[in-house]
Amino acid sequence: SQQGEEDPQALSIQEGENATMNCSYKTSINNLQWYRQNSGRGLVHLILIRSNEREKHSGRLRVTLDTSKKSSSLLITASRAADTASYFCALDSNYQLIWGAGTKLIIKP
Amino acid sequence: DVKVTQSSRYLVKRTGEKVFLECVQDMDHENMFWYRQDPGLGLRLIYFSYDVKMKEKGDIPEGYSVSREKKERFSLILESASTNQTSMYLCASSPTGADTQYFGPGTRLTVL
């Protein structure tokens, strides 16, 4: 399957801690994207990293990509209650996006 | 600001009914997509369109059809709804096929 696989499936941490979630895949990709989904705002694009990039930052988000290991990680630093959501990786393999099943992140106050 | 709207947030239909889900984007995007989302399965692509009157099957097109008569509007049609089509339906648009996708709020469809 070309589907990205997120790990862990669920993650619960204290507010202020860092959260790391991973995405592994099997095919070659053009880019990899991370999205967030919460009940109030639907699916929202967070960050896109291209296959020739190794790391990208956006505010409290840091994404890494290791094409030799076919994996990516999303780090959220100094987590907040508003970060509670499901996070999905999406692979651009053939100019369509292939989605993983997501990591459910819960931030405890 | 980018906007994708879907005709209904919640919809309840009976088995065998014809169901129309509409999606409108105001960003002049070429590409539009229909996904369904089920717990544990992520997003699965039903159909997409890269131009007016053009459509391509995604991974799970069976039981669905689509229509794109205008660039901004992409409709998903369930010809004869069945209980296994109970799901969250998400519409998205993007400038190109693999670019950032912008999503609508979703329609939660229940088929009884």
C-alpha cells in the first residue's frame, strides 16, 4: 500500500510538553504534507516538505523528512490545549495525495 | 481568505434515496476532490476533477458519481444510498493535483 502510516495512533501529553508523531511510507514521493483536523475547524493544512528538503519549520511546528528511511516526523513544541486534534500525513506520490489514518493528540491541562 | 463550502453539515437519508452533496470553492482552483472519512481508515478518495466537465475515479468510486459543470462547483451524487455509505464526506480544492488542499467543513451523512 502507498498509504502513509502514522505512529502512534494516539498520544496524550501534558500541556507545555512536546509532541512528536511519525509517518512512514513505502513509495517514492514528490512531497509530504501534514494536516490537522479538529471538530471545530475541519481539515487544515499545516506544512509541506518537498522530497529534496530535510527539515522545515513553521512557528511551533518542526517537520523532518528522511527519504532514505521513507519517514517523516512532526514535532509540536510547547503544546497547548488548542493543539488537541488529529494529525494526518499525506503523500504526494503521483500528483495525488495519499492519506494516512492519523494520530489523535490529546493535550491535558 | 480561502473558502470551500459544503451544502450541508449533517444529512439523514433513507436507503435507496438519491443524495446530492454540493461543494463550492471561491479560489478559482482547477482541481476539486471528494473524499470519505471513516474511523481508522483516514481519507479515501472517491472522485476528483482537474477541469470543468472532467472527472477521474479515485480509490472507491463504486456507488458514487460526480458532476462539474462550473469551475467553482463539484457535486457528489449517491444514485441509491445504502447504509454502508454512512460516513463523513469531505470536499477539497487545490491549484494543482498535489499542491496544498483546502477543505470544506464536511458533511456527515447518515443513511438509515
